[in-house]
Amino acid sequence: MTKLERAVREAEQLPAEMREQLGEQLLHYIHKYLALGDDLDAAAKELDAGLGIDGRKVFASLKARYGA
């Protein structure tokens, strides 16, 4: 049994309102996780195509903005 299967089994013991809330939070997390993967894939393709921004400029901008 996977951890997810075990979690679902245990969640089934919760009151209906809590199960619904937990399900909503889990779906939100899954959608964010999948979107992040898509964003990372797109960014990697841009970098491979030479479309990236010079990292030194990015860090200089962050340093100026946050005073680090």
C-alpha cells in the first residue's frame, strides 16, 4: 500500500466536511505542482534555445532590490 493509499484510507474516517476540505486542499496542491512542472519545462526549453537572461544581471537586480 502506498502512502497516498494509506492517507486516503485514513481520510475516509474523517467527518464529511473535513474530507471535502482536505480533498479541495489536495487538489489545489496537485494543480500547483503540475503547473510548476510545466513552467520548469518551458523555462528549460527557453534556456536550451538561448533565450535566457544573464544570471549576473538577475542576481544584481535581486541584490539591489533586497540589499543582500
